[in-house]
Amino acid sequence: MNSKIEVAIVTGAGQGIGLATVNRLLEDGFHVVMVDRQAEPLATAAAGLKAAGGSVEHHALSITDRAAVAALVAGLPRLDVVVNNAAVFWDGKFDTTSEDDFRKMYDVNVIGTFIVMQEAIKRMSRGGRIINVASRAYLAGYAHAAYGTSKAGVIGLTRSSAIDLAERGILVNAVAPGLIETEMFRSLTPERQQELIAKQPTKALGQPEDIANGIAFFANPRTQNVTGQIMTLDGGRSMGISLY
């Protein structure tokens, strides 16, 4: 790998938004380090990209394992961009959400993101960029007690860390997707899927590539003087209409 090529880590890179982001960053000239806890789909995706000439490497690990994250980051020749996309999701009304489920959601979606960010900044120089994948659900939504709270935590983490890291020249931003055609969305019942699509102003699902394009804006080294911002990509759902 050319030492002048910028290096990006993408978590949750085996499918969906993560894989679309890897493809977009490859188009933009990055060497991409693909991370996912599911080893098989990650290896399959990475093999396909390598066969097509993509400059990628892949590492199967959990973002909640600080030792594994630290070892990965320490082994890189440089680190310019981190995309924190890895997350867990399930529907659950407030009164039926267990404490264990609430803790698991927070542990992965917030603390896992926090761990990756803390380890990443040890290798980042001025000009480093961190992009966190939040969700429009941080604004609240039906049966999103745990998920929406965790993504609100990602928003708070993004904005607070942006202030702390500004003096080091590291920019921290987030994207907040709405309904996107991913495995996460397909895990819902068909009835729930149709209910949610019907409430979209566009009456359509977004695609992973839509989110990857937003991430690419923040990842581009030409995007300067932008930090602590949340780009909402939700087909207009957040324009003041019913949140559920």
C-alpha cells in the first residue's frame, strides 16, 4: 500500500450501509479497512472487492472489544477516516423492553462507537475525520425505546467529541439515516415495513448508497470547517410530520 494513500476504517462493513460505504470510499481513492464481527460475510465481501481491484483488508472483531480494536489501529501505517457504522437493532416498546436488551443496545451502539473513536484518535493527525452513523430514530419513534435512546447517545457523543477534538484538528460528524433497504429493515415484519413506508413523504425506501454518499462528503479531505454536524438522510420524514 502506498503510504500516501489515505486509510479509512469502516465498521459493520460486511453488508448494507457499511459495504456501500466501503465501495464509495474505494471510488474516492481510499485504502479501506473493513471491520465486522461476522467473519464469513465480511470475508466474502472483501474477497469480491479485492478481485475487482479494490484496496481493502478485513478484520473480524467486535467493536466492544477494546484490546482487539487497539491492536487493529496500532497495526495500521496511518489512519485518516473512521466510519462507525456497526450497530444492533430490534423493535421493542418501552414497557416490554428488558433491562438486558436495553444494556446490550447501548453497549454496542454507544460504548462500541466510543471505544473505536478513542482508539482511533491515538493514530490520527490533524485533518482526521470521524463519521458516526446515527439514525433518524434519535428524534423518537414507536417501539424504539432502546434503539432511539442509543442513537441519541451517538448524536451526543458526536457533538461533544467534536468540541473536544477540534483543537487537535480532528473533525467529527454524523449521518442520521431514515428507512433504508438493509437487513436491519428486512428484519421487521412485512406489516411493519409497509406501515413505515406509508409514513414516508417519498413513499419509498432509501438505499445504502444514499447514506454512503453522505458519509463520503464528511470523509472527503476537501470538506473542511465542518464538525459536530448531523446530516439527516430520511426521505423527508423529519420535516415535522408524525414521528410514528
